[in-house]
Amino acid sequence: MGLTYEKSKSVALSTILLLAAITVVEVLIALVGKGHIDLGFKLPWYVMGILMIGLSLYKAIKIIFEFMHMTYEVPAFAKSVLLPTGLLIWAVIAFMWEGSDWKHRRALIDSKDKDLYEQQEEAIPAQMGQLIREIKEDDIQ
């Protein structure tokens, strides 16, 4: 069941306007959340993040279903396209999670290395002073 030319133009235009409106809302949320627009309050980062992710996901689904014509396809074909999309989103989240963990572990290793280096630096002058004293005592005798 295809759409007529005029109906498909109308659907495309309304979809484009909806996506533009959502983008404007996302920009306003970001500006209010970061404090660039003062409305007397500042959005907490987690509220801002949830809203931005939700709106972005809605836009992505709308683009997939409308501009990739998934609305007009048989359900099995639509699922065969959406499954890899879902797996891609899962992979991005998994890699970001893993990268965050790696960053925290790297910071822990760096702090331990810094502590060890500082301990070695403190011990070196004492050892050198002891060595100099031993040499001077040997030279005297």
C-alpha cells in the first residue's frame, strides 16, 4: 500500500518539521542544562542526559521508520533491519562502559606509580648521603 505523491510529500514535510522541532528542544535543553540560558533553574545532568537520549532515540526511530520506509514494509523485514541497529546501540554502550572502566583503572595505576616514584625519590638522597659519608671516612683512614 503505497502513498500518493502528494500524501508522501505531506508526510515527509511533517516528519522534517517534527525532527527540526525536536532538535530545537534538544538544543534548548542543553543550553538550560549547562546554564547558558538562565531561566532561574539549572537541570541536573542526569535529567538532561535522559531527556537528550530519549529525544535522540525518538528521532532515530522516526528516521528509520519514515525515511527508510520501514513503516510500509512487512514486519519480518523491519525486524531484520532493527535487530542490527539494536545490537549496534548495545555495542556502543558496552564499549563506552569498558572505556570508562579502563580509564578508572588507568588512573589507579598512575596514582600507585606516582606514590612509588615519590618513595624512590625520597630514598635516593639518603642513600647518596650515606655513600658520601662512607667514602669520606675511608679516605680519612
